Amino acid sequence: MTLKQQLTEDMKTAMRNKEAVALSTIRLINAAIKQFEVDERTEADDARVIAILGKMVKQRKDSADIYAQAGREDLADKERAEIDILNRYLPQMLSSEAIAAEVAAVVAETGAQGMADMGKVMGALKTRLAGKADMGEVNKAVKAALSV
């Protein structure tokens, strides 16, 4: 079953169970997928859906942080609830240790010596870890590995 089919089934279940947050979040996901398909004039495959979901999670994390700083915990909690629902459809993210191991492997493969080689390392990691890791965390790990 593709992610799009899973989303459709989960939307029906959320309607039946009157789960308002899940229903609204799944509708937002479907709208984002549909927007991509219209803009690109192509069908969104699972990899593209995962990329869309990752972008949506990042947006909600940023919004939750801003709301929390502004003292609007009610809105921050709403964003966090949406993040929980979005994470149901994302693959398991790599741990910090696994990211560090991947970074070390790519640094060794590319022969990177210092910060000047950061672009080369990040380019290799971007394709290798797409959808599996937060690229901000990967960036920090690369900087730490290359600054030694």
C-alpha cells in the first residue's frame, strides 16, 4: 500500500472516529501532495510524499518554537499534535550515533580533510540520508567531524 493510499484509509478512519486533529492534519497532507502534483504535473511517489511530510514537520517545529516563545502554549501544543500525526507516516529517523557513523564513513570515502570539503561531504550525505535524518543535525555532525 502506498503512502497516499494509507493516508486515504487513515482519513476515513479519522472521520469515523471523529478524531478532529488527525482528520485536519491528514487533509493538510493531502492538500500539500495535491499541490505538488498540480505544480509539477506528475504523480507523487512515496519518496516525494516523505519529502513533503518532512518539510511539513520542519514547518510545524519552527511554528511551535515561535508560539512557545510568544507564550502561546495552546497554539504550540496544536503544532506538536500535528507533528505527532505527521511522524506516523515518516520512516524511523536515524539516531545521533547512526548519523555520526554515516558522517564518518562519508568523510573517509571522500577523503575530506577540513571545512573546505564540507560541500562534498554534505552532497554525498544528502542523497544517502534523504528522509532518514534531520539534515540540520547532519550538518552539525559534519562540522564537528571536519573541524577536528
